[in-house]
Amino acid sequence: MIIIGELINSTRKKIYAAIEAKDANYIKDIAKKQVDACANYVDVNSGAFVGKEPEYMEWLVKTVREVTDAPLSIDSPNIEAIEVGLKLAGPNAIVNSITAEKEKFEKLAPIVKKYNASIIALSMDDRGMLDDANEVLKIIEKLVTDLNNMGISNEKIFVDPLIKPISTNSCYGLDAMNIVEKVMTTFSGIHTICGLSNVSFGLPKRKIINQTFLMLLMAKGLDSAIIDPLDNRLMAMILSAEMLLGKDDFCMNYLNADREGKLEEVV
């Protein structure tokens, strides 16, 4: 499972305050903890600072780079901030995110290609988010084809089916699972990814729903997630699911985690 650590996001109150104060030690501590918890990427997001995103993105990337050389997820709706981040991020960065919206695609895809980055592809176009799963799959097919035509291979594409709140439509969870399965069986080498929090919006005990949903998605082929890697129970559940899905030869990852004491506080 490819884990993108989600915690350095300026929409979080404590992170916003730390970025605004340029509290480098706070940001470095969170970056290091996520990598130590086995995050494959560290997400850096300065999007809450409208008008100052490039400046804060530069500071964030430089700050995180002082404590880890782990690949970064450059997370912003601002094209200039994304390019600033990619210039400083080093190899194996991922951009969060692109859509099939014509203007955004035409501006961002060449930058992704220029820096040989991976890309999270959101399944929406100029019509916005759609309910019809077949239409969503058509958007994904177009996005993947257009990215391939730009020279971006499937191995660098992470398709996000865009999870919607199950509280507003009982089919949304099943639709997302079916889309993940279809994408993973249709496009060789591609990845699927999601954030979990939307699925439980408006419901109590949201963490239970999010954790269960991730396990169901993994059974359909999901191989990446944007999550809190400091959630020890969730990380243990991912290890267990990978083992049960035949993705942990001789259970070695699970056994090593147990030997390191990572499972003690979650049982």
C-alpha cells in the first residue's frame, strides 16, 4: 500500500498556525513522524494562504527537506505553487491533483511532464463531480488517455474516484468500489487512490466507517491512500489486509511490525 501522509495541510488549524508563524520545528517534527510511521510520501499543502501559496509552498518544501528525503506530494490548486514545489521537491514527487477540466489540464499536465512527476487524477471534468458511475469511468478513460498522450505512463497515474458521503446516497460506497475495481483491471500498471474522510461525512463514529471502507476498497484493488499514518490502528489494519490479500509474502511485513511493537497498542 502506498501511503501519502496527509498531516501537513494548511486547512488544519494547528498546521495553518505553524506555517503562518514559520514554526519550522513543528513542521519538521510532523514530517519526520509520518515518515517514521512508514508514509511513502509526505503531502505539503499551502492552499489556505490564498495569494501567498507559492511563497509558503517554498518554505514548506525547504523545511520538510531538512529532515527527510522522502518523496513529496505537492498539493495545491495553484499552478505556480505546484511548480515552485516541484522545483524543490527532488525526484519521485507526486502532484495532487489534476482533473479533466480543460483549462486546468492544459496548464498543469505539461508541468507534471516537465518534472517527471506522478499525478493524482481526479475523476471529474468541466461538469463537476458526477453521480453516474459509467460517466465517471468515461472521464477516467479520457484522463488516462490524455495523460498517456502527454508522455505520462500509467505507472505515474493515481486515479481518484472521488468519494462521496454515504449519508446522502446509499450507493456511493459501492459505486466507488466498483470504479476502483474497473480501473485496476482495465489499465495495466495504473494506481488507484482516495482520501477517506468524505465517505463518513455527517455520520457519527466516522473513524469506524473510514477504516472499514478502506479495507473494502483494498479488496477491490486500491493500492494507495491519503491518510494519517500516525493512526496506529489504521496502519495495523492495512498491514493485516495486505497479508490477507496475498500481498505480504510469508507474512513478513506483519511479523516485522509485531516484532517492532507496532501492533501492541491496537489489539
